[in-house]
Amino acid sequence: MIRGFALLLALQLAGEAAARALALPVPGPVVGMALALALCLASPGADGLARPAAEAVVSRLGLLFVPAGVGVVGHLGRLGDEAVALGAALVVSTAAAIVAGALAFRWTARALGDAQ
């Protein structure tokens, strides 16, 4: 499992370095995930190496929400002051995500010839 963690961290580091060196508008960890996908497609054994470490991280993913929750509680006053704007942003962004998902589904279904 240590090798798997080392591989995941190396891919994240490579992604971060690439994102900064190339001034990409994408965060380094996202570039690292793309590199991990490319590695898994190129080398079928890589997924077996990283799987135990990735499963361990994903099983404890909920712990990563604790700092965000503390930050929200720390800024409750500010959130109350801007509740209308935040509520509007949540409603509009949720609606936009639903519409985008539906359009992507329709496009994919038509592209695959499964549309009815």
C-alpha cells in the first residue's frame, strides 16, 4: 500500500508541477488525475498498485469535510448577511447543472443512436 500512496502522491506532484509550469487554468490535482488515468490506460498493472491506497483514501473521504464545516461555522454571521445572494446562486447553479446534465445525456444518446 505504501507504493500505491507513493504513486498517487507522485502523480499529484507531477500534475501540480505541470499545471504551474504550463500556467494551466486547471488545478494541479486534476492534472494529476488525468495523468493517473493515462497511466492506468497505458499500463494495466498500475491500477492494481494504486487501488488499495485509493480505496483507503476514498473510505475516509468524509473526514475532509470537517475543515470545511468548521470554516462555515466560523463565518455564520457573514453567511447570514449574504443569505439571499447565496441562495440565489445555489438555485441557479443547481438548475444549470440539471439542464447541462440533461442536454449532455440527450447528446450522448443521439450520438450512440439510442435516442427514441
